[in-house]
Amino acid sequence: MTTAVAHPEPHAASGHAQRGISNPILGMLLFITSEVMFFAGLFAAYFATRAANTPWPPAVFAHILDPLGPIIFATILLIASSFTCQFAVWSIRRGDRRGYLRNIGITFVLGVVFLAMQVYDYGLLFSEGMTMGSGPFGTTYFTLTGFHGAHVFGGVLMLGVILYRGMAGQFSAKHHDAVEAVSLYWHFVDVVWILLFTILYLI
Amino acid sequence: MATHALSPAAAGYRGGVYEWLTTTDHKKIGIMYLVNSFFFFLIGGIFALLVRTELATPGIQLFENEHVYNEAFSIHATVMIFLFIIPILAGLGNYAVPLMIGAPDMAFPRINALSFWMLPLGGILLLAGFLTEGGAAAAGWTSYPPLSERGALSSPGPGQDLWIVSLVLIGTSSILGGINFLVTIFKMRAPGMTLFRMPIMVWTILVTSVLVVMATPVITSALVMLFIDRNYGGSFFLPDEGGTAVLYQNVFWFYSHPAVYVMVLPAMGVISEVLPVFSRKPLFGYKAFIFATAGIGALGFSVWAHHMFTTGAVFLPFFALMTFFIAVPTGVKMFNWVFTMFRGQLTFSTPLVFAIGFLTMFLIGGINGAFSASVPVDFALHDTYWVVAHLHYVLFGGSVFGVFAGIYYWFPKMTGRMLDEGLGHIHFWIMFVGFNLTFFPMHMLGIKGMPRRIADYDQFAGWNDWNLLATIGGFLIAVSMLPFIWNVFVSLRNGKVAGDDPWEGNTLEWATSSPPPPYNFDRLPEIRSERPLFDARHGPTAHGGHGGPDQEEAPKLLEEDGHDDQGPTA
């Protein structure tokens, strides 16, 4: 505990850890793992509830589950946003900041449009009298899509942050862990939606 | 300390309290975890005493009615599980893991602080239930619907909602902590610290963190659904509206059974550090222990429905079989521990005494648990005091004894002072006797058919004597905390100065000063085995790897130590 301890760089001893996957990205992957398990709980509840109730969906609400209605546009937009998000990652890996900003900007806008469409959809459902309290169908529908929507909202906030940071010039080909991490999260949100769309609308 | 002025983090130094409230140092956060959890241990203990006082004799004496009694045992269990055992083990891990792997801190120090600060907030929300109309949550720590649902005969008050919110917060804290541990363990190990040279404590925290990250979100989903049912007119768990009540039990236990291992694996890690040090031997079967730990973690996900045998809604043979299977890796560990001590030079210091307490009590907890794994026996014993005895033998006899072993073991490292051995032994013996006096009679009560969670019982049911005995034991446990608290206060001021390595430990935390500097290590010893400090003390490694300057002594050491898990030579 004398002069030898003058260690100005608190993380000097972790210098060896620079190989392999970076800490923030590993952290995000683990966080996504936990999110997968969260949705697994909700999905399990959905299947259990659906199995206990026939017919599913109840006749009154059968018409809202038209997979070729407006929902297909929202789905296509969200899937497209996953692609633009990945284009943004590839751009910044090359060091192409303009391409990065363009793609992440498009992703951000697509995410916002998806949310807007979901809000509009909810408005339509409410006007037809379907709420959280309309029996097991309403409960599961709004819980699953609602939690997905909340995750999209979280993703949009993250996209906003990396868009802002990108405009401030904080990312380069070498330093863009945040972009990689957010893109992983965004893909996860997209995959959840594809599963949700499949179980709610298709099967 | 002089080091503060040179550390960039010290720029905004404002003295004691501010420093603690804003710290991101894993050691300070670890100590705050311990202090906070111990505080909630005392609160949970007070509720336990209230419950035991009520049950000492037949009739309703202490509580104004049964509902208040329900609140007391619900909050007792919730506090003990979610605000004491899980976080205090996370606290020991928080303190020890970065030191044990030679890292300067956790991977995400600020998230670490966030994880901690969610705990007191969650605790305050939980206890705030008592201030609301209708009182705190009263549906047990499991909060099964329909008891916990909306509706006049269930839990209409906001206490149950506060319980849900509090548990979601604490669960989030756990998840963030688990992610932090995993990234720290995978990414921050010192050069030479391979996975199979990590201390067992680190391995148990690793497996625990996997369980936390994979299982805790599932209970969050159950809690969220319950909250939706209660507040937004949902019908997940309401059969008359098309929901399924057993669904909650499935989702709840999918978390809460792995959570049992979250509550005991780190304590197993603690005693796996303590036993070798105080037996002067390496851990018997290091790799077997690791695989057993991983096996418990994996099997832990396939036994959740053994809590639900009597629902008639689960596939009994599968869950009974898997539950018996999980006894196998646990048995492996018992052999590891017993043979670590076998023919060792035992020093009966307080940490070892508590570790032996763990071994013996956890053995009873394992055996009476195996009874309940058998379906026909479980049908008879389900929801009786037998189960209360079992879970306390595992969680108190196991985990809490392990926690105290860890506190006595690492207190010198944390504070630079030794705890008093005499008071430590007094603490142990009062607690040991009190514990058995409290919980052993519950086996008899269970077999005699006394259901759990009742405030009153018939005076001719034949339960009076055992209940009185258990209550006396409960107060003995409370008394045993006095020498411990006194010990901590006295030793902090006047305890013997510990020095860097008072126990002649094996692992890296003993290579730095006590207490360690903010960045943990000035320099690290060579890491060529799972006992780098043993190697540093006794010259070259006896475990293969490249030898040190006096290599010729290596074979002799090998023989003396009888360390035989490397090659056929020994």
C-alpha cells in the first residue's frame, strides 16, 4: 500500500480481456436470454389459456384476426426494419458513418410507425368493445402484444440513443459496441413479433 | 488512504456517507448487500417470532384475527427468501467473485450499484403494505390464485399489488446481478485463471447466475399476469372467466424451484472454500464437484412440478423421478465435502464450525426432502409442517449456516479485523441448538397432520408440546444473534488485526491487503492451479504447468499433499 499502488488506470488488470466478444455485447446477449424466458412464460400462458377455451378465438372477435388485414403491413415494416438495422451495423463496421446514419434513421422511423400502427389497432379494438377484460382472449391478446409493444418502445428509445450518438460522431469502425448491442436487441424484438404474429394470426 | 488521491474515481470525494451511497466498488456494494440483507433478516426474524408466539399454545392470543397472522407468515417468508437469503448470497458473491478471479471490479459496476439499490426499494414497497387498507400481502409467499386474486374473498387490498411490484423489482435486481456475474466470470478473469482453475465459490455463482438469468424472468411473467388480473380485469388465473388457476403454479414454480438452488448453491460454494482451508487439504474431487453443480443447475429446471403433485394436473412419474435424480449430484457433493475433511488437519475455527453445521443440517434437509419426492408420501405430507421442517433444514440449516460461515471467513478480508472466536462459537452453538429445537419438532407435527399456515389448532390434537418446543427454539435462534452482533461491533473496533491472509487461504482474495484497495490488486501471484496462494506459499506448483525456480521440491510436495487428480503419479 505504498507508492507502488499508484494505479491511475482502474481497469488496467482487465487489459487481457480484450479478445473475443466484448463485455457489453455479452451482457446484451444474456439480457436477451432473460427476455426470451420472460416471453416464454407469457407464451406458455397463452397456449394453456387457448387450450382451455374453445372455440378460439371466440366468435365475436374472430374477424379481428385476419392475417391479411393492416397487421400484415405492420409485420412487413418491422421485418424490414430488422434488415435496415443490420445494414446500419455493416455500414459502421466498414466505417461508413453516412450509411450508418441513413440506415439507423430508417430503422428508427420504421419502429415508430410500427408503434403508431399498434396504437391505431388498439383504438379500433377498443371501439369494437374488446378490452383486457373481455375474457381470456382479450387478456392474452393485449398482454402479449402489449408487452411486445413495450419492448418495441424500449428498442425505439435505444435506436434513438444510438442515432443521436451516431450524429455526434461517437461511432467508428472500431468503436460501436452500442450499435451491435442495440441491433441484437432489435432483431430479438423482431423475432418475437414473428412468433406472435404466427401464433395469434396464423395458427 | 493515499491511494484515493491518485485514483481518478476519487475526484469527487465527499467523505463517508456520500462515498458509500454513490459507490460502484464491488466490495462496498457487496458489504452493503450484506448489511441490507442482515437488516431484513432481523425484520423477517421478528415476523417469525410473532408467528411462533401465536402458535406456542392453541387459540388466538397475539394477533387480532387470522388474517393478520396470514400477513405475518407471508411477509416473513417473502422477506427471508427475496430480501435475505438470495441477496445476502449475492452480496458474498459480489464481494468475493472479482477478488477470487483476480479482477479489478465487476464487469458493469454501475449496473451493480443499480442491482443493489433496487433491494431496499423493493423491501420498503413490500413492507409498505402494512400501511394500506387491508394490510400487507396475506396469500403466502407463493401467492397462489385464487387467494391472491381480486375479489371479495381473495386479496382485494393494495398490499398484494405492492407485493407483486416489490417482487418484480427484486427479480429485476437479481437478473441484472446475474448478467453482471456471468460477464465478470467469463470476461474478467486474470491471466492464467482458466475456468477449471476457478475457485468453487466462483463456479457456484456461475451456475446460480445462469439459473437466475433463465428462471427469474419467468416469475416476472407470472407476477405481471397476476397484476393484470388484479388491476386490469384480466382473466389469466380465474377459472370462472376462462382462465386456469394451476397455470400460475406452473409458471411460479418454474422459477421458484430453480430459485431453491439459487438459495443454496452459493452457500455450497462458501463451504467448499472453507472446508479445504480449515482441513489443510485440497477439495476432494474438484472437477466432480463442478459437474455436480452444473448437474444440479440443469436438473433444477425439470423438477418444478414436484411442488404440485396434489393438483392432479402434472405427470407424477416424471417429476418424481427427476426429483430423485437431483439427489445424485447432491450426494456427490456430500462425498466431496466429507472426504475433504477426512484425515485433514482440522482447525475448528468458527467458519469451519458453521460449515459443519451446514453439512449436517443440509443432510437432514436432503433426506426429508427425498421423502416428499415420493408421490404417495407427498400426498400424505403435502402442506403439512413436514414441508416447513424440510424447507427450513435446507434454507436455514443449509444456506444460513453457510452464509455465517462465509461472513466469519471473509470478515477479516472485508474489515482487516478478526471476529472473536469465542463469541463466534457461542453464536454457533446457541443457533445450532435453537435451530434444531425449532424445526425438528415440525417433522413430528407434520406426520401428526398439522397443516402449515394455520393460526390456531385444537388443543386435543396432540400438537401442543411440539409447538411449544418449536417456539422456545425460535427465541433461542433470536438470542443467538446477540453474540454475533456484539461480536461484529466489538471486533470492528478492537478485533485482532487480520493481516493479508489470516487463514492461510488458497484463493486470490488472500493475496491482497485486508481490506483490499479500490482496484483490488497491486500484483497477482502466478495462477497455475485452483490454489494459486498455496502454490505461492509452498514454491512451485504441484499441479503440472511450468515449475518455479525451485522446481526440484515439487514431487515432494505432491506426495505430502496427496493431491491426486493430476496423472497417475500420485
